[in-house]
Amino acid sequence: MSKKIKILVIEDEPPISKFIDAALSANHYKVILCRTGKEGIELISSHCPDLVLLDLGLPDMDGLQVIKEVKEWSSLPILVVSARDDETSKVQALDAGGDDYITKPFGTSELLARIRAALRHYAKADSKNGQAKNCYKAKDFLIDFDKHLVTVRGEEVHLTQIEYKLVSLLAQNPGKVLTYDSIITKIWGPYAEKDNQILRVNMANIRRKLEKNPVEPEYILTEIGVGYRMVEDFS
């Protein structure tokens, strides 16, 4: 394998965590381990794994919440690994955005087969959605969607999760005006108040980080009274 597939395991029970780590490492996967939902979400953002194995019974938050938060900004495949074997728990996990559900205890063969299947489905979905393109570039502004990396003039720019979601949304629609309401709905959800203030505050912060002169932006342009538009992609 020229490039190891990276799998994040969010599991708080050491014996199970060690078993999964040994099984995956022996099959040439790169494994990242953590014990809490909060740390898991942070690692997804910073390490960009190819797949997540998630326990539902975490010490700091329910795994369902982890799924919901991650799926708001990522299509990353999430396999639930849980001792909850009732139908309701399985339905809730899948409805929340989980891609598959494995009930403890499980064997190595089943785990590996589920992982392979999830990765195949994810690759096919990316192909159908035309998401092979993984970068946006305009002038000296670059976004690497695979790595969640934003650089301007060769320097990495650190954005908050919301700021990154906003920039990515606009960059995935270069040259197209996105209305204020459509942006708010996609970033904060359909039930968010259509108050442009929170959007304007975040956009002002983004421009301070990206633009040489935030008053005269080069990358994210304002269509007054309508919304925002990212300049055309020149990559």
C-alpha cells in the first residue's frame, strides 16, 4: 500500500481499543486512537482520517451527537461500533448519519469487511457527485479540501470550524452568488434564525485572516443586499 488508509477510533474501553488497533495495524491501516467525543471531533478536523470507528457510549457525550456534528460539515464515513444491540439504537445511529453499525462483540473478519465496504461506498459517492477535485485555487489563495488546509501567500491560515465551513461552501461554488439565507441554512441549519449579523461577523473575521485589505477583498466578494461570491477558481 503506497499510502496507508487512516482510521480514527473513538473508543473509551481500553481492551476493545487495543483489539481494534492490533487488528487494523496488522492489515496495514494507520490507526489513531482517542477516548472522548470532543477529542474525536478535533482529530477529525486536524488529521482528516479516511474513516471513523465510533463507540456510542463515550464518557463526555453520546456518540449520536458526534455523528450529527461531524456530518454537518463532512461526508466522512462513520462506522458505529456499539454494545447497544436494540433496533432503536441502530436506527437512531443510521438516521443521524452513521454509515454502518457493528454490534459488540465482533470478529476481525467482520470488522475489516465492513470497513472495506464503507470505503468503497464513499469512493463511489465521491465519484458520482463529481468530487474528485480536491483543491480550490485563486491567485495566491489555496484550499486543500482533503487536508482541511487553507493557505494564503504560502502561509497556513487558521480558521475556526464555522469559518472553514463558510469558506469551503463558497469555494465549492466559485463565481456563484450564494444568498445570505442559503448560507445560513447550510451552515447553521434550516431552523436557524435568518439574522445576517452572525454571518457578517464571521465573514469579517475570515476577511481579516485572508485578505490583504479586508475593506477591498480579492477573494470573497459581497453582492450588496444579496449575499457573497467567491472569485473564480483558477487552478
